[in-house]
Amino acid sequence: MVTQVTSFSRNGLSDWLIQRVSSLILLAYFLFIGVQIATGIDYTSWRALHDTTAMKVFTLLAIGAYVSHAWIGLWTVFTDYLTEYMLGPVGNVVRPVLQIAVVLALVVYAIWVIHVIWG
Amino acid sequence: MLQVSVYRFNPETDAAPQMQEYEVETGGKDLMVLDVLEMIKAEHDASVTYRRSCREGVCGSDGLNINGKNGLACITPLSDAVKNNKLVIRPLPGLPVVRDLVVDMSLFYAQYEKIEPYLQNNSPAPAIERLQTPEDRAKLDGLYECILCACCSTSCPSFWWNPDRFVGPAGLLQAYRFLADSRDQATDERLAKLDDPFSVFRCHGIQNCVNVCPKGLNPTRAIGHIRTMLLNRAA
């Protein structure tokens, strides 16, 4: 049975709002990175950029936005298509397995990013 | 001769649905799709089963999938529906088929029931009626006209995937009809019941509902208003 217990905030409005705000943060981050790359960047300046506290905070904000955005989006996809209603009883096995896999991947990404920028 | 293909299925006797072909002489007239079904039933095959009542787009009984688009058979002219002299008629998608073109609308009505589609006002009833200003009354235009034909909800993928949790465009249009009513006092309770991840927020705004509504209504806009009300309530 599909319930909201595994949704990001267990509240439709919060999830909806977080997904929109996180998309704006990601847009700003990728535009900023895109501009940096387009204007020409080498290892030294790239390293210097990411050594600033502001950039570290921005990157941390972006990975937080990425994790929440990805989870809300994929949770919606999983609870649309991988359900008992769509797949029969196997849906109630496939969905939690994939949800756990996605959570693990997102946690690993987040820890990896934190390790790269703060390590 | 118009080539008509009709979805046939009797769950009690058939292992699987099939499409049955008919050739209907329309005499070159721009008939309504319902007229063609009536001709098939009268002249070709009396066992073809479908719902119909008022035959003028008021009762909402004959919502069907006509050449791939949901609509009311009684007010859909052949000139709007037929392509390459071919008319394909199927039941509304996403709901269990009772027989041929008749679907079980229990899930649709359960969602309608969920939004409590009646005025809730605990103040003492006035002697004659609860009055509204013309401006407040105008807020209900585009909402009250819904005839619950289910063309919108059964064209919505979110309703196909979660018909037991997503209220669907028809139910949400009616939910907003009561949220927007100046005489209703249960706004907060109504909004609280819509604040989960499924009831409203499974709408992704693809507007299939707007595209098919035979009354020209706009459930997507109503859903947007509900979201705004939920935001304002939380702010």
C-alpha cells in the first residue's frame, strides 16, 4: 500500500514548496558554475573559488537542494508507477527496495560532497 | 459508410476485451456520436451497452473516449471526432469496465464524496436564504457548472495511477467551488484535508482535464487556487 510515510516532509504543501525552492537554488548554482566555466577557468582559480567559505556554503546548499529535489521527484515517480495497483503485489517489494537504493545513493552523494569541500 | 470500432467486453463471459467493427450509414449528416451508437444498437447489435440519458450534454452520463479523446457522446459531432472516416469508441480510461462502454465510477464518486461537496455553515439559518453579494456569487462561475461526467478525471494520468488517493480534477474543481463560496464556513477544515502529498499535489498541471472538459471548465486553474489558499494558510 502506498502511504505518505516515506515522503520527504509527509506534507504535500511542504514537499511542493521544497521542490520549487530547491529547483531555483540548483538553477542558480548551475548557472553560476556554467558562467565560471564559460569565462575560462584553470585548476588554480577553480581551487581558489571552491576554497572560499561562500562557495562552500553555496555548494552545500546546492547538494541539500539536490538531495531534497531528487527524493521528492523520485518518490512521486515511484508512488505513481511502482505500486500494487500498477504491478500487483510485487510493487510493494520493488518500490521500497528502489527507495532504499535512492536514499543510500543520495546520502553517499551528500557525504561525498561534504568530504570534498570540507575535507 | 462510416467505419465504427466499438470496445466490447463482458467480464462475466469474455477473457479479454475486443474491438468490434460496424459500418454505419449516416446519410452524410453530421450526427452526434451518441446518434451513431443508437443506430448501432437499433440496427446492428442490440447488445452494445452504454450509458445515456438527457442526450443534450446536461446529465453527464455518456462520457466516452472518442477517437482517443474523452468527451460526451451526445454533444460531440462526427465532424469534430471522425478522422479518415473512422470512429473509435472506448470506455473512459482508468476505471474498471462493467460492460462494453459502461465503467464502474465508484472510485470517482468516492473522491467526490471525500471533498464534502455541500455547504457547511453552522450559523442559524436565515428565514429565507443565505445572501451573497453579486461579486461573491461571481466567484462560483466556472465551478458550479460541472456535471460530474468524469471526462476530466479519467483523462488525468495522476488519477489513473492513484485513483484512491488523488482527488482528481473533477473533485478538486468542486472542492474549490466550496472553498470559494462566501457562505461556507469550513474553509480551514477543508484545506486541512487536502494538505497531504496525494490529494491535491499529484496534479502536475498537464491540463488534460482542461483539454477535454465538455463544459469548457478549467480544473487546473481551480487546483492552482487551492494551492494558493494552502500556501496562504501556512504562511
